[in-house]
Amino acid sequence: MEKIHLYNSNVNCRSAVNSFLADNLGVILLVHKYYSLSIELSKTNTTENQVEKQTHYCNMKQVAFSASLLAAGSGTVGPFNTHTPLVFRRVVSNIGNAYNPHTGFFIAPVRGAYHFEFYIGAHGHAAHPTGAVLIKNGEHIFIAYEHQNSHYGSSANGVTLLLEVGDVVFLRQWVNSRIFDNENHHSTFSGHLLFTM
């Protein structure tokens, strides 16, 4: 009798499960569809993020310039009895137009890390060195300086700076110094954006 009772209970349970599954098949299918769509949405979001990153890199502001001191010919600038802004007139490249060859100023168009290099030189003189200072918003950052009595002397320096939009960077000739340039373009000023921030 107990076997029959267990058998009937088992049949009743199966019947109840089948009835439950039949009644809730739509819900089960919806749950399955929900999880499938969640997985697809996750993949889509990942793809969208990758596209956004690529678009950001493609749209990133491109900034680079390089210029030499004299536009043409040969000559020495200075000496002056005060620090004097240098204007590098022969522009080789000016991608983004952030360097102004009329003022010698580089004005940052975007916030980011920028790298600058400058090279100067002059024929030796007992009283006059060759020297230039990189200035950021009026602040003395780095100097390139060489003093020798005879022969040609040169110096160089470079720096990476975090600049905000509108920050101004330029070179200032050191007081009482001389800087030489000619058609070989010995004295140069260059800079470029490394990355935005």
C-alpha cells in the first residue's frame, strides 16, 4: 500500500511539475531571453567603448611646431642689456598653429603634456655668452647657456610641461648674450603635444 501511495505521490509531483512548466513556460522563456539580451548588451557596450576610445584618439588635437631663429641669411642676435624674447621666424612646421612666428609665443590650445626643445649657439666672445631661457607664463623654467672665449659654442635643453589652455611658452634671450644663426639653422625651438589630459 505504501508503494502505491509513493507511486501516486510521484505521479502527482510529476503532474504538478509539468503543469507548472506548462503554466510558466512563457516566464521561463522570457528569463532566458532576458539573460541572452543582457549578454548582447554587454558586448555592445564594450564595442561602443572601443569605438569611443578610437574616436577620441582620432579627434585628439594635433600640435607640433619647429622653427629656426632667422628666416634667411646669416647673423647674430644680441647682445642686449636686458632679457629679450626670441622670435624664431623660419617655421618648418606648425601643425595646429599654436606657435606664432611674429611674437615667438607658443599658446597651448588644449590641456595636456607638451615637450619642448631648444638649441642655441654663437661664436665665442670674451664678454658675451650664448644663452636662452624657456619661459612658461612668465616663470623661468630651464636655461641653455654656454660661455667660451673663442670658437663656436652651443647649448641645448628640453622639458616636458603640463599646460592648461592658453598657457604661453617662449624663449627669452639671456641678458648680454649673443645667438647666431644662418642658412644651416643652428638655433631652433620646437615643441609638440604628447597627450591631452
